[in-house]
Amino acid sequence: MFEVMKEFEDFVPKLTNDGSFTFFSDEYGELFHSYHGARQEAELKFVEPTHLAQKAREPSLRILDICYGLGYNTATALATIWTINPNCCVEVVGLELNPTVPQAAIAHQLFSWTSIFQILTQLVAEHQVQTDYLKATLLIGDARATIEQVQRSGFQADAIFLDPFSPPNCPQLWTVEFLERVSKCLCLDGRIATYSCAAAVRTGLMATGLQIGSTQPVGRRSPGTVASWVASDLPVLSRQEQEHLVTRAAIPYRDPHLCDTAAVILHRRQEEQHASLLEPTSNWRKRTSPKKGVGEPALQEGSHCVGEPALQEGLPP
């Protein structure tokens, strides 16, 4: 057992089904990861859809981790790449609003399973790491501001992890305007991955000129989303998913000057939905929902972790 500094006591590790731990956000009312597994989600929702294992044979790779959080996505990506090619030079840029979150993950030793624990510790403490095979930077602040800093630097990512809290709770990071800036940081053959299958998120990505595909559900009925500039190798959306994109649920979030509050963004979208002539989402849901136990995965608009079973609290071994 180890002692944790008092400033991190509010972040209580919660055991997920794959043996890894996550936190609960009181501010957003959500877990940071699915109860099915924090490591599993990082691997299957972010690392695999962005084809990092296949790209690891390249001499260098660039990753943009939006909403770094505890650090699982970056940790899993680096572990995957260097297991395949220890000589791959990786550049990582992470965006995070609250530095206490990754600090708490290190304080609770949630990454003792990986050989790069010391690298993650240094990144969280100093916000930058430089080694022979890694250049990593952690930018602290509102991602709507730091993404512009990334864009101005000319950074072009092979993989972008889009992992904010759910659209209803954190619409600021799902707007067309924010996604437009994110897309400008994606290289021509790169991929963006997110856990969300919300129609508003998908149309927001499409509004930037990106093509989208559906990723496999991980421990739940809802799939995720992958986006790239070329559609040729993307998983095809089901008929149900395609129809979802022409309902009122598909009206995207807007934040014209990238400075509005969540309440303003939500209200703006609600007004647009009320005035829309698109099919009401409730009608689409009644028409397409399969009978119990039959049919395609259900599409859900909300969080990947709200409303899931309670998790066991405790400390990692």
C-alpha cells in the first residue's frame, strides 16, 4: 500500500472489468472510461482503429491525444508501437484541461503495468519529455485554445484520439468549429478515432470534409467512430447508422468563436433542432429499433460511461 497526497484523494481509483482502474468526474458526472475496461477501451476504441500497430513499422509516427485524461490512450499507443518497433521515433502532443487528473493517475500508480511508467511520470510532472525515440508535450488549458497552438505549429498527426466527455456534458469539444481545427492537424493518410457514435459528432466530422466509418462495439451495444480523408478502407456504416445522420439528432453542435459555454452551445443546437424539418429522432428510433435480442447494435447519443453499473472502489495492487 502506498500513500497518496491529499490533493489527489478526491480521485478514487475504480476497478474496471479488465483489471485496470479509472476515476469518476464529479464535474461531468461521468467515469473517465467504460466500466468494461480502461485499458481495453484505449486499445480497441483508439489504438486499433487508428492502425498504429500496422504503422509502427514506419521510422516515425505522430499522435495527437485530445483530452489526455489519465493517460491510457497515450500509454497504450506507445506500448503498442514500441512492442512492434522499438526504434520507431514517436512524437506525442497531449491536450488536457485539468493537470490534476494525470497527476492523480501517476500518484495512484495506475500505470505500474507498463515499462514506460517513468516516461509518463516525467510528462505529467514537466509537461514534456525528450528521449532518443520520443518527443512528448502536454499542453494544459482549454483544448479550444491549445488546438490552435498545435495547428499553428504545423503538427500533422498520423493518429488523433478524440476523447472528451460525452457531447451532452461537454459539447465545447464536439462542435463543427473545434473539429475543423482538429482535422487540420491530421495528415493525409491519418485517422481520427473516438468512442462516440452520436449523429451530431459524425456530421460534425463530415462537415470538415472527413469520411467516417463505424468501429466495433467494445463491451456495450454502441459502436465508435473512425474518420479519415479517404473512405476506401473505412468500415461501412450500417443502414441504421446512415439513416441516423438525416434525423434531428444529426444537427451538429456549433461554437462560432470557440468561446461559448456548454449551456449556450446546447441551447443553440436545441433551437436549431426545434426549427428543423428533418425527421424527429424519436420516429427514427421507433422505426429502426430491433426487437429485443435481434438486429444491429443500438446507437446511443450520450456518454460511454453514464448509467453503467457501479464500479468497485479501491487501490491497484
